[in-house]
Amino acid sequence: MGSDEGVLIVGAGPAGLMLAGDLAEAGIACTVVERREGESKLTRAFAVHARTMEQLDARGIADDLLKTGLRNPVLQFLRIDLSRLPTRYPHVLVTPQYNTERLLRSRALTHGVDIKSGCEATGLRQDSTGVDVEVRAADGTVQTLRAAYVVGADGRNSKVRESLGLPFPGRSAVRSMMLADVRLAEPPRKPPTVGAVGDAFAIVVPFGDGWFRVMAWNRRHDMPDNTAVDLDEIRAVAQRALGSDFGMRDARWLSRFHSDERQCPRYRVDRVFLVGDAAHVHSPAGGMGLNTSIQDSANLSWKLAAVLRGRAPDALLDTYQAERHPVGRRVLRMSGALLRGVLTTPKAMCGFRDLFARTVLRVPPVAQRAARAISGVDIAYAAPSGAHPLVGKRVPDLPLTDGRRLYEALRTRRFVLVTAADAPLPAAVTEGWDGEIEFVSAAGLTKKSVLVRPDAYIAWATSEDHPERRAEDARRALTHWCGAGSAAHQDIPTFG
């Protein structure tokens, strides 16, 4: 990494590894510093939703992750049906977070990312050309690393966020939540299994390898995080909430934690960015935290690459805050509402709560809206005034005339211009962007042309309502988003 080149990422969790792999694949020098040494087998997160699976599909690793877990077409407790989602992944994949990390780490290393384990970032300073980060190794030695940009992916106790002096407002949503990874003598017939009786809550989730994750909460026993957890305590809560402890034994991990609801007001301070839990933390309800973190990185990575390669001005980086902060706020509200619905209902009202939720969620429009919201497939970004209605929306996985799917074409990590097979754009429009844009034709009946961002959202779209403007609009869109191509395009201003 040159003195003012590349990106330094603090934290090698899912968000940091996703970002590192994307940047390295785009040819950007990238270093990751991680306080932990080696891979961890202990994890809190285990749900990978449809939109995250689509992002992994666009990187060619979704199928590998599918092999590690169990696909559940119904989100338990509220019984939200995911099977009708308009996606190749109409389910939630239940797999330990370390499986996701392992795939993302392998991808990052394959593309040349330098991961420095056992190194902790202790502070940073930035100027107009770069950022200096002080890093302390496990042996106590300290060195300073410099990069053009720094990304804090170092979790809820982020040292990067602290070094920037940024607040992390919010509150503790629930305290003394217990976690355990256990074997079960008598596993439930239809896992995952969820139950709540007002003063007790428990969930049992299979990892698919003989281990089960148990989460349990006892309103009557509110203890600090550092209080030891006894398996008998978890058994008792599960018995009360689920009617059985399923013969829990052989715990390989026991922990107690509190669940916060917090969001940093700024995801960017000049040359420093925050992603994942460094920017926002949520309740575990709905399993949306890990997914939001990975999608933060999918949004930021292509923008950093475009700026560092001189294809876009610095103003593009401001759209990371504009697009992802509202998503973080929405997830905060959704997961918080789900958690309070589960944990704070008096015992006498639990039956009414369950009946109400299941009755409402049998109404097809309501059920579909809930499924799309929790899975992330309805996430959309604000479009400029006057833009086509598709701009900012998630792009579906269209079949292409060359036999591929659109998300396979996105594996180049470039913009993809999709046109109708029977209405191609003139060659004068598409020439000059060699290596910057993938040009494809959609199979089937369509008259729309869409420019798809590397994160699988639509940057520009048009239809045949104004065919005389289509070529000129497309040329402007390509230059606006992808920089000036051939000399013939130099008169059109780029992004910003």
C-alpha cells in the first residue's frame, strides 16, 4: 500500500471482509487489521436473508454458503412466509456466522488482501491526502499505517468511531440475554423453535452439524454481562418458554449479553467511514444485523473503488451516508418492535398477541410486505427528482440472452447495462467503456433499458415511451455514473 493509496479496514468480521474482497477484486490495494488471532467458532449471528444471499450470488459464493446451513422458508414465531419472495433465495439461511466469515475471508485472501491478525487499531489522524492509523501488535510493538481511506468495521465498541469523537446514541433494549451452543438429546421436530410466555423467552436453532444455538431470556433474573451463565439456568428458561429443554448438554460456549439499539449520526467523516456494528447495532429479533452490515459494505465498496480509480469524484462517497443511514434507522425500528413484541408482552396477553399476529399475517398483502421488509428485498434508495420509477430499486435476477443470469454478469464487479434483445443501443453509445461496463441483453419481452450498479441497484432506466431520447439518455447515464469513456463523450459532466 502506498502512502496515500488504497484502503485500510479495521475489523475482519463479515462487513470488513466483504468490503476488502470487493475492493481487492476491483484492483484496489487493501489491508485489514483485526484484533483477534485466528478464526472464531463462537458467534451470535446465524441468519442470512434473501437480499444478502443475492449480494453473495453477485460475488459467486452464495452456493457455497448454502451448503453450510439449513434453509427455512418460514420466519418462526410470527410465522412470516418467505417462500413467495421474488428471488432465487425464498428463505432464511440458518448458518453460523463463522461460515459466512470463512467464505468472505477466503475470497479476500484470493484477491490479495493483506489481513493482519492480532493487531489492534488504537487511534487515527487524517489530513487532506490520507489517514494515519496507529496499530499495536500482540507483542506490544506499535506501527503507523497510512491509507487514502479508512473504514471502521470494528463493531459496537469501535475504536475508529471513538477516535472520530462521534456519539453512539441509543439505549439497551434488553439485558441479560443468554446464549449457548449445545447438543440436544431430543431435538425438536420442526426447528427453529421459538416460544415466549411473558417473563421468559427462548429460541432453539440448528446449525446443521449436530450443534444447536439457544438464546434465552428471563425477566426475573436481570444480571450484568460478566455474570457467569449456568446451563441449568438456560434449561429452566427453555422449559418455561418452550415446554421442554430438549435434553441440552455438552455446552461448548455460554455467554450473557445485552442488546443495544444505537445508531451513529454520521457514517462518514472526511476520509473515514463506518460500516456494520460500528455504525449501528440492533436487537437480534429478525436476524437483520449481520445482513445490514454486509449490505453496508456492498454499497460502499464500489464507490470507494470508483473514486480511487479516478472514475468518479469525491461527491459519490457522500451517497453512502445518504443511502445507508435511512436503512440502518429502519432496521433499528423493525427489530426493536419485534423484540418488544416478543419480550415485553404480559403472560396473560401472549395468546392474544400470537393470535393477532398470525391472523394479520394471513392477509396476503400484509404477509408479503412483512417478508420483503425483513428479507431486505424491498430496500430502495432515494432517486433524483424526475428519474424513472425504477431508479434506486433492487434489480431482479433477469435471464440474459447469453444464457447467464444478471447476477452472474454482476460478478465482474462492474456496472451492467441491460437492453432489450430486439432494441439494442447504437454502437456509438456503448463504445469507449471497455473494462468499465458489461453490456448484456435481457431474454424475454421487455422494452426497458437499465443501468445496474455493482451493488445490484438500478442507477438509470428508460423505456420506449421516448425512443428518440433513449440513446442520448443512455450515453449521459453511462458518463454520469462510469466516467468519461471515449473522447466523444468528454463533453458530458461526470457524477456530481
